[in-house]
Amino acid sequence: MKNTKNRIGSWFRHSITAKMLAVGFLILVLLIPLGFVKDLIRERGFRQTEVIEEINTKWGKEVILNGPILKVPYLTYVEEKVFDDKTKTFIVSQKPEKHLAYFFPWELNIQSDVKTQPLERGIYESVVYTSENAISGKFAQIDFSGKDISNKDVLWEKATLLFKTSNLKGIRNTVKITLGDHNYALKPKFDNTYLNTLESGYLKDIKNIVTNTMAFQSNIIINGSQNLKYVPIGKETQVFMKSNWHSPSFNGNFLPDTEGKKITKTGFEAKWKVLETNRRFGQYFFDRLPDLLEFSFGTEFLVPIDDYQKTERTSKYGLMIIGLTLLVFLLIQISSKIPIHPFQYLMIGLALVMFYTLLISISEHQNYLNAYLISGAAVVTLITVYSKSILKNAKFTMLILGSMFSLYSFIFVIIQLEDYALLVGSIGLFLILALIMFASRKIDWSGNPQLT
């Protein structure tokens, strides 16, 4: 029995296979704390999302503007028969029913000046905006002939103007509209649609639109976050947007004209032009105003990859860094016969895992670059000093320092890239594999190391 134990102990001390199995097992064990760190990063990221959502809700969320819309009531008549007991006949009468017609502008022009600003709560920060919208255009050609409705059945005196928006809370001014020679204040009106409604009082001189055009003008100042969109209800809709935000994402059903688009580090300018022929709806609706959100377009004030996202992406390379670093120690041990205990491998692996804990905690108070430099320098210094005491060889210590510096620099470069991250990462891993194959080509894997 004693001889068997001695043979097993000797096999573990001298067998390359045993050393490789031990290091491989330790790498699998280290996946447990690495998984806990990834969960911590995700948890902090979710917390950031919750706080930002709360900030945006209080300031004003996504803004969608639709208007102005002219609402005109009209009457139709339904034949009604009532039996008369005295005459024993049916009396036929015409019962009036009230309906609504909605007319869109002939021209719609929107000048939007968007100012973004950061809002902080504790260690978290959200980007919000205030948009000043100068809205102008004209109504023309209100025509009921398509519904065979006579002019006397149109209730012109009860016509109103509507604005619809997704965010009443964010409005910062009393919304007024000038139509012709008259000014009207718009007040909120409850309805069950997704967009909230602002409606004016009864309009004056509205019958003039039947034969003439009538210009309108309005200004809306509104707070929001994430998205600012418009519904192109004009027969010709033009939107010009200017902002100090440096990272816009143009989305929705229409993209801005390439000639009018300009993006710099200090902001952007964009211009849209949408014609009636570009949409799948006309300039008026009867009885019901449909949901036109699918046709909206505008800008998402895209927040570049934040520190939690970068940290999470960095942690995905944790297995590669741990595996390659321990592999370097293993190759040194095999080639030099320097004894490295499994416990020492474990300490090195835990130090590598601590890098991610340091990174997430420091990045909550510093930017990602500073957090990465501090965390990387701390871990590389710790492992280099520790390896010097283990290996007792300056050449091998410098090899550890160089390999770890190269690994962390390589990962940092990949994280900064977006479009070329996969390409650079694949090439880098190929070169690392080639370097390991070249360095290990002369190792005697039978157990008699002769690396030169």
C-alpha cells in the first residue's frame, strides 16, 4: 500500500500529464468565482438600468409628436320607423347621428432644437433632453364630397385642433396655436389611445379653409429621453433637427436626407422630407383616427457603450486570460523543473479573478480607462511579484510580466473596437496559439524536459 502511494505521489510530481490535469481542474474550479463576478456585473448593470429608467420617467420619457390635426364634426341621418297606434301606420323620420372627420395639414414644417444634459443620481447618470419645436404649415382643401355630405350638415362652429403626444408630463410651456388671425390654447383631453391628446376650443372662421389655405404656427417645448419622433401627417412634411448630442441613431420609418445630415463631436444636424406618396395613408380620416405610430421617424439619443457593458464584455474574456496565464506558468514549470504547487496556481487564478471585481467597483467612480489601468496594474504587479518569489528567476519573471501585459493590452483594444472586434480578436487568438505552439515545440512530453 505504501509503495502504491509513493508511486502515485511520484507520478503527480514528475508526470507532465498529471500537471496538465491539475491545472485544467483548477481552471474549471476558477470558473465558479468568475461566474459570481459576472453575476455581480449584471446585477450592477440592472441596477443602473432601473435608476436610469426612474430618472427618465420623472424627467420625461420617449417623445412622439403628432399634429396639428383639424377635427370637424358632421351629421349623417338614419331612417327610423315608428309605428303609430292611432293611424295604424309607420311614421318615417330621419334621426341625426354625429360623426367626426380628421384632416391633416397640407404643409407641415418642424424646426427642432434639442439640448441634451446629464442627470445624476448617486453614482448613476442618465442623458435627457429638452426639445424646442417650432411647428408651422397650412391647412387647405377640406372636402366632404367623398362622403356625400352637404355643407349644411357640417358643424363648422364645433371644429377644433388636436395635438397628440406620448409625453404630457414633459411639456414645459402652455401649448398654443395660431390659425389664421386667431390664437387658441390647447388643453389635455382624456382618451384611451397610446398618444395623449391636447385639444383647442372651437375655431373661428374655419369655413374659410374650404376655399382658401389657412396658415398655422405653434411652439412646443418638451422634456424627454431616449427618443424624439414625429408622425409625417403633412401632405409634405419637413423636419429639421439640430442638437448638441454627438451619438445619434436615426430610426423609425424614414431616414434623414444624406445631404442634410451632419454628425460631429459637438452635435448633429439632420433633415427629413416625407411626401404623402411615401406613406400608406391619406390626408383625412372619417369616424376614427387610426394609430399612425408605425410611420413615425426621428432620432434615438444613443448612449455609447457604458462602463457596465464594457466590464461585462471584458469579463467574457476571463476564461481566456486565466487559461493562458496558467498555461504560461505550466510551460515554465515543465521546461525548467521549477516546482509550482497547485495551491500557488490557485492563488494566481484568484488574483486574475479579482481583476474583474476591482474593475467593476472602480469603474463606478472612475471612467472605464482609468478603472482598467488601475485594476490591470494592480493584478499584473501582484502576480509578477508573486511569481518572482515562486520562480526565483528574473528571466521567467519578465516572461510572466510581458505575457500578462500583452494579454490585458490585447483585451483592452478589443473592448474599444466595435465593428472590427471579432476580426481583431480572431487574429490575436491565432497569433497567441501560434506563439504557444512555437514555444512548446521542443518540450519532451515524455517527462524529460529539454526546452532550449
